[in-house]
Amino acid sequence: MSTRSVLPKILLLTLLLLTTSAGALANEPPAEAPSEAPEDAIQAEAQHRLEQRVETLEAPLYTPFIERYLIDEVKSLRTELQGQRAEFLSTLNERELRLANHSVTYATDTVTYFFYLVAGVSSLLVLVGWTSIRDIKEKALVLTDQEVTKLISRYEKRLNSVEEQLSAKEVLITANAEALEQTNEVHALWLRASQEFSEEAKIAVYDQILKLRPDDVEALSYKADAVLELGEPKWAANLCHQALQQVPDNAHALYQLACACACLKQLDDASRYLEQAITLSPEYLDSARKDPQLKPLEQGGQLNQIAENLSSPGTEAS
């Protein structure tokens, strides 16, 4: 019998006991209020009333059938609990014996297999020609040392290769990090240059960019533009030539060089450089018509001639 079936019986017995006690108490008459008589008289009167109540009692305080039922149920519960305890102890002992049997069997099998292994290895070694334990030990040590040496040499080569690769990657990562940092700094300088209003401030920013990237063609050409605004055409022409040495077909450098030559009254050179710039970027034609530095070319007719040359079919075909 499980614990779940025992609990409802215990609860039923408790309920019956409580019901019987409550019924007996309900049949008793209520006690009268104590009087102010002396203590001995009160006790005597209480005993007399108790005797009268016992004599006049019509029903017993309990039912023998219920008492017998309760006693039988309690006895049954004790018997079931003892049976469960005995069954639990029996199961536990059986499992302990089974575990001990498995442990002994495993130990016996292990010793037996190990004995067979030793016997087999000894027989094999005798067949091979190793007759003594010392000889076996020495040869085993020699073979082990040779194999370990081979493994060490192999892994040393692999580790050296991995170390070289890691060193190369470290150099590459460092270079990329420096290049990225430089790019971010240059980008910040270009933003700063776009926010400056004076040409001197712009030139200072372009110098910082050229300090980080001496061959930056865009920085050289934009610096030439700022220098032209300050009235320094020779300086601007020098900067443009430096940019064209790096990138000969840079349209912006050619346009700035044309402006510098126009300011220096070198109209033929200015016309040639401007034509090259417009050929590379046709939008410079509209800029040239509005640029005051190229007014001499417009007044001399060179600008219209450049536009006609670029728009003629023969020039496009060539």
C-alpha cells in the first residue's frame, strides 16, 4: 500500500474521532455559573452534580463500533507501514548486493585481461628476439626518444610557420590601422577646409593634409586654387605641375594651371591646359565662362575656339 492510500485513511480516522468527541460534548448540559459559596462547598456541590449526571446519563460517550473500527484501522496502517519498510530494506539490500557483485566481476575481468595482455606482449617480444626486460626497456626508450624527437621537430616547423604568418599579419594589421587613422584625420581636415572662409586658413589646412600625404593631388590642386585667390599665379602653377607629375590627366589640376597661366598672360599655354581639362571634364566649360581669371581667354576668343573644337565631329572622332 502506498503512502497516498494511507493518508486518506488517517484523515478519515481523525475526522471520526473529532465527530464522536463533539457529539459527546453536545449531550452534556451547560455548566452553571459558580456561586459565591466557600470553596469546599463548591467542590462538594460539583461532585454531587457530576454523580447525578452520570446516573441520569442516557447514552454512552462513545460508540464501541466506532472505537473498534478506529483501532482496526490504526493496526492496519501500522502493519502496512511495517510491510513497506521491510520491502524497502529488502530492495535496498538486493541492489547493494548487485552493485557489489558487479564491482567484483569488473575487478576480476580487468585483472584477467591485464594478465592476458602482459602474457601476449611478452610472447610477442620473445618471438621478435627481445629476451630480457632490460633490453626491452632500452629499446623502448630509444624508440620513444626517436618518435618524440620527430614530433618535436615537426611541431617546431609548424610553430615557426605560424609565428611567421602571425608576424606578417601583425605588420599588415598595424599598417592598416595606421592607414585608417590617417584617412580619418585627412577626412577631418577636408571637412575643416570646407568650413574655412579665408584663403590663408584653407592653405594651412591643405598643408596639414600634404604633411600626412605629400603626393595628394587633390590637396595640391585645391591649394593652387587658394593661392590663385591670393594673387600668386607662379606659386599656383608650381603646385599644379607637382600634381600633374603624380596624375597627368587630373582635370582639376589642369584647370587651375590654365587659370595660373592666364594670370601670367601666357594665353597659349592657358588655352592648351584649359582644352585638356574640358576634354577630361566637360563641365569645366561652364566654369570657365564664369571664372574671372579666364576672362583674357574669353576676350581673346580662345574660349569659343575651344568650345568649337570640342563640339566639332572631327574632334570627337579623333
